[in-house]
Amino acid sequence: MSFFVPAAESQEHAESIYTAIAKHIDAPINDARIAALTWKHEGQEVIAKVGQTLPTCFGSDDEVILAIFDCGDVFKVCTPNRGAVCFDPVVASRANVSNVDLF
């Protein structure tokens, strides 16, 4: 699977959106891009995949995941309302992460 950002009209547009989100949430921009993340959240295993909706345990069952960033001790999962435009992204502690899939 190739790197993408949902709703981006081109690869250049995807890169622009990805960079803007990274700057907004103070995340590093890495060459390795994360496609999916699996971790334990409040005892439940959750999976976040770019292009799919945020797991319902986060109270937003219609928010599409735009990007996932590796920020060292934590990963930041961004949707339009959680990290990309307003509010804070969903945060997963590295200690709770069991799998990271790259594009």
C-alpha cells in the first residue's frame, strides 16, 4: 500500500496535508509513514488505520483517521477533529503498542 491521506487529490496534496498536521500537533516528519497502529486502551485492544474510522471507544464513530505520527514515547492518531483541525489527537503510549504497520 502506498502512502495516502484520505481526501487528498494528489500525492503532493497528501504530503502538504500530512506536513500541516504534523506542524499543528508538533510531531516529527519521518520518511517511514504509519498506516496502522495496534495498542491497548483501557484494557481493550484497538486498531487505528489511516482511511478508516477511529475506534468507537474514543467516542467518535464517524471520524476518519488522516494520519498517525511516531512522536517517540507516544504515537498520535489524527482525525479532522482530533488533531488535524481542533482538539488533541488520540495518544497511544509506546509501552502499550503491540504493532505498527508502515505504508
